[in-house]
Amino acid sequence: MNKPRLAERRERLIAQAAAQRTTLAQCIEPWRVPLARVDQGLNLLRAVKRHPAWIVGGVALFALLRPARVGKWLRRGWVAWRVIHKLRGG
């Protein structure tokens, strides 16, 4: 290929890539906030996994703040844990 044709093709590909980036950015925009929340949730799960004592502390704090509702929330937590455990194949 000669240099002028190569330069034209390069410019065309650069313009096409820029248009694709713009289109992709527009398509992803509605997902930006939900994905950010998912990312925050995953970071929280990783932190809890590194520090499992936080779970005990959280449950204790919860028990101190709302003793009448602790049983209901513990049952929900137990059910959620069992469901997750079964989904993981345990």
C-alpha cells in the first residue's frame, strides 16, 4: 500500500473508533450508577471477608439497638445464608 492510502485508512479507522467510543459511552451511561453500587457492595463483602469479626460486632450492635426485632432478622439471615450456601453447591 502506498503512504497516502495508508494515511487515509488510518484516519478513517481513528474516526470510526472515536464514533464507537461515543456510542459505547452513551449505551453504558444508564448503567453507571447501578454498577457503581454493585462495586461498592463487592468492596464491602471483601472487607467483611477480610474481617469476619465485623459480622459479630454488627450483630451485637443490632441486638443492642433493636432487641425485639433481632429474632426476625436472625431468621432472615439464616435463611439467606442457607440459600447462598446451597447455590454455591454446599
